[in-house]
Amino acid sequence: MTIRVLIADDQALVRSGFRMILEARDDLEVVGDASDGAHAIRLVEQARPDVVLMDVRMPGLDGVEATARLTGRPGAPRVIILTTYDLDEALYAALRAGASGFLLKDVRPADLVEAIRVVARGDALLAPSATRRLLDRFAATDVTPPAMPGALEQLTEREREVLMLLARGAANAEIAERLVVTEATVKTHVSSILRKLGVRDRVQALVLAYDLGLVRPRPPS
């Protein structure tokens, strides 16, 4: 299956560099590139990409707002945020807006390609612990939106345990060892959690766990 990719970045050199890398792969097709968020949204409507590489900071409509507008639509593409620094308030906002993960702009070509493939399969891009570090950094100063009423009540006691461990950065194997179950059982629980909470991947489940107060940010060191 060919993965359709849209590149959104205000720097022409970044767009052309990524395009060269992606078009060298048989399973990837670049269906367009945009210089700002508004242009990216228009191109998404026309080209129907599977994955959008979205610069977090662009003039006009930035990557945060563009991500929020895109991920709220039916059949929305997956969004990978591009950033220069991994501790960036705008990056945190983009993850909460629905991005499936992030990449630093100096990413190695092979890692860029693999990240697109991972996200296109429906998985979260980055290790949960990396996202958790961002949340720990910014959650204390962020204005948390109202929690979804009754969200946690939909989960079984075991699913809550899994969600808490997931939000603390544990991988499936670590969760399985902690709860003395198989990895297959953990995967089943994670799938059920995502479905019940109405989120698309582990990153969004982690963000929601913070919003619901299930996990709290670490105190400043």
C-alpha cells in the first residue's frame, strides 16, 4: 500500500529536503506541500493524504491550529508535528490538539521514513515516556480543559490500571510484567481503552489521562 504524505513547513528547503527523502521510497508518495497551516488544510481536502508532516510554527495559521482543525474531521489524516526543539509549548499544544507524535527537524532520513510508516499503521509515533516529559514540563502552567464527563467510569478497574501505567510511560511489555498478564492481554486492554475514551492512539490517551486528573505532572526539580 502506498502511503500518501503531505508536507507543511514554511521553509522551502525543509519541504524540498523531505520530499527528496520520501520520494526515494517505493511505498511513499508526496501528494503536496504547503507553506502554512491554511494552505495545508486546503491541500488535505484536495489530496486526501494519509499522513501530514506539520511544522509546529508557521506564519498565519500555525501547526497547532491546523492540527486541531484537521484531526477533528471524519477520516482525518494522522499528523506528525515537526519541531526544532523537543521542549516547546506549541508542541505540547499540538499533541493535545490531536497530533500522533512529533519529530525533530534534524531527524535521520531512515527514522523519518519509519515514523511515517508507524503512524500510517495507526500507532503512536513516539515512546509514551517522551510525551510524558513534555506533559510534565507544561501541564502545570497549561489551562486544562474540562474533563470529559464520566469518561473514566467507562473503564473497568483493570483498564484504569493499564491507562495509569501507559500514562507513566510504560511499554506493553512493562505493563504486562507489572500486572502479571500477557502482552496480548495488554494490547486488548489498550484497544478497549482507546475505543471507550474516543481517542486514536496512546499519545492521545496519555494526554487525556492528564486532563482527567488520573496522572499529575511531576513537581519542578
